[in-house]
Amino acid sequence: MILVFMEHREGKVKKSSLETLSEGKRRADELGLEVCAVLIGHEVDNLASETLPYGAAKVFVLENSLLSRYSSSGYAQALFTLAEEVKPKILLFSATAMGKDLAPRCAAKMGVSMASECTGTAVQNGSLTFIRPIYAGKAFITVGLSGIPQVATLRPNVFPLVEAQQNGGEIVKKEVAIGENQIKAQLEEIVRQEGSELDVTEAEIIISGGRGMKGAENFDLLRDLSKLLPHSAVGASRSAVDSGWIDHQHQVGQTGKTVSPNLYLAIGISGAIQHLAGMSSSKKIVAVNKDHEAPIFKVADFGVVGDLFQILPPFKEELKKVLSE
Amino acid sequence: MNIFVFVKRVPDTESKIKIAHNEARIIEEGLNFVLNPYDEYAVEEALQIREAKGGTVTVVSVGSDAATTILKKCLAMGADEAVLIKDDNPESYDGLRTARIIVQFLKNKAGDYDLLLFGKQSVGADNAQIPAMVAELMDLPQGNVVTSLEIEGSKGSVLREIEGASEKISFPLPAVVSAQKGLNEPRYETLKGIMAAKKKEIPVISLEELGLDKEAIKPQISVLKMESPPERQAGRKIEGEPQDLAKQLVQFLHEEAKVI
């Protein structure tokens, strides 16, 4: 069995978990295994039906009131208990903030090594191998994992969804025993940032600003564009963040986030090597920069040489026209 | 407060990574190695806590003799003690292996501690696994990717970065905390610090001394292949009147790239 952990926030299953389940389904078919999903929480069975159409033969729902809020140690214990029973060969997570927190705790509990933030998987000689970036994408390794289960996190926005269909999977509810002492840390609250923009790792379009933005106030130009474009987020280069123009959450690159959106718009970003590492797996890259020799143009599918402050206003108007069509 | 900070030597972020393909490893010759940037935040945080509450800060690295330079840097920043756990094996990309070495150190050599600090990940292996693995193996609470840490008596609370928000988490000490950029502004070494660090002896502990035999530290990960990322081709580049450029750009996005 390939078992996939399904993350949910605010009563919805995360799209990146469905992507992970989809990849699990494809590999399970190749390996002659079944793929199952697991949801953890309190009163979450309604989410199981959202999960079934993505190929899960079973959706396990692990219930316990102590798990109504995320807890790395509590969730790891619940997954460990289930894994003891159903003995998955492969255990997959999406590499979200939660997945990256939980998967290594789980792997250590099971005594197995794991592969982080994979961007590909492949079947070789009857077993699964994992492809993952290192040095923020300056190199890629293909690794085999000798432990059972093989544990990996898969990067969001990389793996396509399988076509959803009714396939008669089964929902299996289980009450898991968790002691209060197994909740090592308490999640007190979730503090939202003002404006609550989409995170760059989850965005399909990223509009990113660099040193050329010249100041914090000019990032409003990018926020305005982001408001026009659905599923978009505002990103930034390290120099913009280090200048204090925008919060580090937005930073793309080797000491920020590595992203693979459908479109990366680099505005006033020269393209330092540590920035390129973080965004060059974007599906399309567009750069606007007044320096026609800026390194960013070497990776851009479409380059616009010019002053961003003169180009962005008419760009916004043209964009509005096309979007309203 | 007795604090341990675990640090790693990594190539700086400006490095171009070249690969020795037959051996599936990166070519280290010519690279500039530094203290992992996220570990710098962890060291700074430890120093600030010690300055507020007293105690000792011990930095620990698992690696070859070359890691001595980053331990010296931490001492020059103000850490009290440094320890090198000598591991001459090449990078295995196996987080559990390193976590087990650290756990063995904690159990056999560390004595008491209140806080175990890490960078949220090394820039390089990019695993982001070891803090959570150590927390699990030591049965401790974890707060990963934190931008704020507060200690009140025997309790800690952190703000941990998640997508578009932060989680506020509280826990009893001892605990594992991993640092994200934004936690603090790491200090520079002082001249006095650098001089003192030069003289300071750094104890070296071997894996055998920790009771780890070859079998115990054998990686469970095999690197089958290492490659450079696919080269991107530079596409079209346009110049001209802003109005016209804007129009062409939208046209590209809409008709060619079909992303809008």
C-alpha cells in the first residue's frame, strides 16, 4: 500500500495533498499496489468524501478530540499506530509547512530515513526512487530509500492532479488512542498576517520584486497586480527583504523559498545565483529589468527591457482588458 | 539555561555547484564554505537568551576537521563552548543518520540541557529533517521554522511560520527549536571574540566514542544519480515604448504562455 497523509486547514483538504495522492495513485498503479489516504483530526469524516475521487481505495479517518488541532507529536503517534496496522510500503506527505514538520518526526518514530521536497518519483527495478533538489535547485539527486516504509514529502505545485472520478473507495473510521502526554506542544492559535495574501509556495502566479523596486511603498504596484490575478502571490528577492521593504515570508531563493509556479514575473530583479536557484523550475519566467544584461534574462522565456515604473501602469491596464474579455 | 546549538558547514549561497557525475557528489574544491545561514540565527538566539537569563551556550557540529572554522566563528560570536563530532564520511543526504549521531551525543556526553537549537535546514542538503527527528528520538516537543521565541521560566513559546500565517505554539522545556530567517539579526564577531576563539580548545569526539559502529551510521539513503538542473533557454527580449512593451507582454502571457 502507498499511504498518503491528507492535510486539511479550515475545513478543506489541501490541494497539494490531492496532488500528492494523485502521484501516489500513478505510482501505485505501476507498482501493483493500492493507494490509500489518511485524514487526522476531530470530526473530519466529511473531508473523506473530498478525497475519494482522487483514486484512494480507502480513506482512513483517525479520530481523537486531542487531535482537533495540529500537533506534530500527536499526529506522528496517530500515523505510527495506523502504519503498524496497515503496513504501508510507502508513506507520502505534501511538503507544506505541516508536512515538513510532521514527516521527519514520523520517519524517526518508524526508524526510517526519508527524502524531502521531491519534485519527481520514478519506478526503477520494481521499487520507487525519488528525485529531489539540493542546494535549492542548483543540483538534483535521485535517491533510493532502503527503509520500510519509504517516507517522502512532495513539493506542492509540481505533480498534476489525476482526473477526479467516482471509483467506489471506502471510508474507514478509526478511533486512535492518544495520551495527553503525547501532545508535547500546544498549538495555541493561528496568527494571520494582515492582508492575508497567498503564500508564494502555493501560488500559481508569482509577481516578484527586487532591488529595482526602490522602496517598500512600490510593492503596492505588485500587490495591485496580484489582486487582478487569481491564485497569485507577491514574492521578493533577498535584497528587497534585507532592505526591509517586505517581510521574509515573501523571499524566493536559497535563503527563502523555492517555488515552481506556472508563471514567475521577475520585476526589477537582476537574478543573483541564489535567487535563480529558488525560481528557475518555474514553468514560465518573465523578466522586466532596465539593464539588458541582467542575468535574469538568461533564464527568462520573455524579457522586457525597460523602466518598470513606466511599464507596470500600462501593463496593469492591458491586463485588465484581457481579463475582462 | 543550558543551550546546545547544532551547526553545519555549507557552501555559501553565492556558490555555483559543480558535480562529479561518476561519484554522484558535488566538487568541493574552490567553494567558499560558511556557517549555515539559518544556524547563525540559532546561535544568535542562544546568545540573546543567555544574556537575558544566564547559562551556557555550547555549539556542536557533526563533520570533518574543516568544520572547526565555523565552530570558531560561533565562539567568536560569543558561544561558551564548542564540540566537534568527527565524521569524515561524505555527505549522505540522510537526515536520520545525523539525527542519530546527535541523539547519541545528547544521551552520552551532553549532560543536562534546556534548549536544543538548530537552523530550520542546512542550505545544501535542504532536508529540514534533523530538528524534528531529534525531537522525536529524545521524546521532546518541537517548534520548527520559528520567527519568534520566548522563554518564561520552564516554558517556551514560539511563532512558527506556515503558509500565509504563523502558528503560536507553547511547550515545556527542554525542547527543540529551529530558526527561520527573521528570528533575529545575527551579530558580527568582535576582535576580542576572534582572539579568544583562536585560543579556545575545541574537544573532538569520535563516532566510536559515542558508541556508534559502522552499521549504526550506515546511510539508508543511496544517491543513485546527481545532475545539474535542466538549462533554461533565454527566450525573446523586447525593447521600446512602455505602452507597446506592456501590450506585447500581455499578449505573450495570454496567447503564447497561456497563463492568463
